[in-house]
Amino acid sequence: MIEDYKITAADWEPLDFDTEDAEKIVAKNRTFLGDVVFRFSRKTSALIGIALIVLLCIFAFVGPYFSPYSFDTQSLEFANLPPRMKAAEVNGNYYYLSPNLKVIALSDDGVVKSTLTKQSEDGINKRMVFVDEDQEITVDYQTIPAVILSAENESQIARTKNIWNSKYLLGTDGLGRDMLTRLMFGTRISMIVAFIATFVNMTIGMIYGGISAYAGGMTDIIMMRIVDIISTIPLTLYVILIMVLMEDGFLSIIVALSSVYWVSMARVVRGQITVLKNSEFVLAARTIGSNSTTILFRHLLPNAMGPILVTATMLVPSAIFMEAFLGFIGLGISPPMASLGTMANDALQGLRTAPYQLFLPAAVICLIMFAFNFVGDGLRDALDPKMKK
């Protein structure tokens, strides 16, 4: 029976106890870089941002090699073709009526064939007749929008079907250029400008802010007053003035962005170096005879790289937006080279009839900015020791 069973001292076995095990840290030991990677990989938004950046880089730098078109290849007969066309069926054939009253022959799988030739026009009844090999296509433009009439009974509207454009996947612009290819080249331009401008700004800001903070005294006061003077005028105005003085082009944009956006980086670096320059490792470096250049570039700046990297990551979307803005107001990349800003500017003329031409570059700009902001937030949390759990 259970009540007859008694537990005695012989049934117990003492556990081994070691004072060294009591002080042992059970958590896995990681380096600082490993700890940063671990915390960064646990943030979903940061991983999404990295994935978006990788996909956008593949889209921009690899995609053009697989496109059958170039950024400046024009086909005026296929201008303003949308990605999804409302095609009319006439005797088993499909035709798309463009907003400028052009009739374009399509296949049932969305391949654009040719633009039909207008045979005649009745201005009184507001009808046009187009010829496609052995049949006539009648267009009635009394109504808005115009419609293609049925071949059997010209008082009826032909049956329509939505067909995806398989020749130009994202449609064409006002000059018949492939939107997908131009988006690839536009994204490439934005990425290159952003990365180069950010690298130059980070370099200038690190050197300028580091020297200002480490030197201190009157040198620091004079150098930071220069930064304050530059900051009093909006940076956008500086960039526009520089672009007006220089010729339009890729190099001009990089020079304009690289000469202005280092101000915020210099402030961040100065703050970090000011805090670190009185630390024990700096005093130890001075004791062993290290000169100022060695202390600044080998000890202080590497220990301040956390906030520097976060600030640099946040500068990338700002540079991309500024490049797009300059292209939008006509101070960016010279035509016919494609950039996201110039594509948005070109789309304004046909905004009512072809809104996709503005939506596509705007969507890519938003994706790039969201991606880098997500990565910046992830780096900020991963590099912050207070976030360690």
C-alpha cells in the first residue's frame, strides 16, 4: 500500500556543488559583431529591409541584361500602352483602342502586333474606319471614351476583354519606351548616386567632426560655427544652387549632394568623439606615445562607428529622394537617360490618361526609402548596448 511506504534518508542522494559552476555564465559567449548580427537578425523589419535592398539591386544592376529593350529605345506607334489593356474582340481578333484613338492589334496572350492604318473618317457621325488585313474596324468616338463597334452590327459595341501586356510588361511611356527597362536604369542611377554621395558625406563628416571634437578649444568653436552657418540655409537650396551653376549630369548630382549632406554626419561624429576622447583607452594610447592621428583614426573613430553607420544608413534615402526631386524639377540626369525623378516628371503630361507612368517610379522610390529606413532602425537597435537582453 502507498501509506506503508516510507521515505528514509537513504533514498536521497546529495547533488554535487562547485563554487566555480555557481559563478559560470550560462549564456552563449559572442563577440560584439556577433552580438550585433544576432540582435539585427531578430528584427523582422530589418530583415525585410535587407531583402528589399538586395532585390532592388538585382533589379537595377542585373535586370537590364535580360531586357530586350534599352532605356532610349522608342516605338512611337506603341506609345502610352498600359500594362493591362481593355481589348475589343472582332471576329476572333483583339484590338486595343488607345486614348489618342489609335487601334493596335493584339494576340489573345497580350503580344502587341502592329498599329492599324486609318482608311477613312466620317466627321459628321464621328466614326473612323481602320483596316486590318481582310477586315475593317470601326471606331465610334461620339462617346467618351471612344469604343470599337462590332463587325456584325455596327450599332453594337464589340465585346471587350482585359489582356495583360506581354510585350511591355509595365507598359510604355509617351515616346513608346519600355517602362520596365527605364525603371531598372532609373533605380540603378538612384542607387549609385545614393551610395557614392553617402560614402563621400560619411568620409567628410567623420574627418571634419573628428578633428573638431579631438582638437577642441577655439578650433572646435570655429569649425562648428561653420557648420552652423551652413545649417541656417536649407540643404535643398544649396543643392539646387550648385546644380544651377554646374551642367546637368551624373557627376553634377554627386558633387552637389556630396558637398552639403556631410553636416549632419559631422555633428554626430563630433558628439561621439567628445564623449570618448577622455576615456581610459585614449589615456592609455597617449601614455604609450601614440600621436593624435593614430588616436583619432585607430581608436576613437572605430569606437564611434555604431552611430556613424546608423546616420549613414539614414542618409541614403535622403540622397535618393533629393536625386529624384532634382530630376523631377528638371535639374537631374539629362535625357534620354532614365532616372526615377525624370520619369515622374515625364508622366505629368499624361497623368489623367496614363497614371501608371507616375505610380511606377513613385512606388520604387517609396520601396527604396522604406527599405533603408528599416535597415537603419535595425542597426540602431542592434548597435545599442541597452537593447541587449
